Amino acid sequence: MLKKVYCWVRDEDKELFKRLGQWAEKEFSTVLVDVRAASSKGSFPLPFPPEYDGLLLTGGGDISREYLEKYAQQPVHNPALIQSCDRLRDEWEFSMLEQALKNGKPILGICRGIQVLNTFLGGSLLLDIPGHNDPEQHDQNVQELDFENQPSFCFSKVNSSHHQALDRIATDLRIEARSKKDGIVEQVRLKDYPFCVGVQYHPERDLHYYKSLFHAFFLSL
């Protein structure tokens, strides 16, 4: 029987996650279920826990102001810094994350995903940062990392494409890697949990280089 990993994939990333899904199905008998493609009439219901095996939180627009204020108690003094938010996505991902954590499901958060994880657990965000969204960093693994706390994965250089980042780290998260140039958090894991890793970089853009990360996630299902 095929295992199922639920996710929300924005239009511009469909081909990247299609390739990831093809590899996952071939090597791990796992399918990626894009809730946007699977749902109809604009509604995005949560699957019941027995219906899925893991959660993949992918990249995308910023978390909306209401969710930052609700979960992180983070005042947003300049709402203009929040870009391309999608409240339907926020509602689905935060509810899905809550359910997945309660049921011990493996979780991997990418870019926006690490921010959703930190926010849900009570951490805050830097709403606009310089130097992490330059064109040459979009696909090339050029950003060097410093590691700490016996990291789950050690990619010496990563790609970098984001204008927000973690600020106050949620109590239950452990920092594993930071950008060498400015200390921005690039990798975390949830303490005392079977598999829950968040990365600020984009492993889906280079499946060969980041293979070990996806391999560990799919094996944990």
C-alpha cells in the first residue's frame, strides 16, 4: 500500500514537487498529495490521521498577520512587509500541523514551512531581512552554514531564497544551523520528536544534493 504525504504546493513549484513525488513513489512507495489539486470547490478539508503518513510544509507567501498575532503574539507594526499571504493556506497548514504533531506524524518544513513550524510553536519572525534573496542564491548552493547541537544534516553550503526568517525561536525547537555570514537560522529540529525538521533553504530545487534529507524523511514514514 502506498504511503501518503500531504502538502500544499504553489503553482510555481508544481514541477519541482512533481519530480520529488515521482522519486518518492519509485523509491519509497510514497505519494505526495497536493491538497490544492485533490480538493474541489475551493475547500481544503483535513484528512483523518489514519489517511496519511506525513506532512510536508512547502515554500510560499508570508504567513498572514492574524496568524502571527494569534500564535506568536507578534505585533505587526508594518503590515506592508507581509507579502502574498493566503489565509486559506494558513488555515489549512496550521490546522494540519496541529493534527500531525498530536499524532506523531513525520514533518518536514521548507522555507515558509520552517516559519509556520516556529510560529505555531510560539516563536516569532523577522519580517524582512537583507541578503537572502539575491538571484544567484536562488538555485545555487553558495550560502555557507555554521552548525551546532549535533545537526541531523550537514550541508556545508545551501541555496537561499527568502525575505523573512526566524527571530525568537520556539522553546521546543533546537537550532542546528545558521548562515555563516549573518547568523540567520537555516535549520531546526523539534526536540523529543521522531522526525520534525525545518529548513530555511530549498532542497526541492536540487534533489541530488539534498537527497539525504528527503531520504530520511521518507524512511521515517
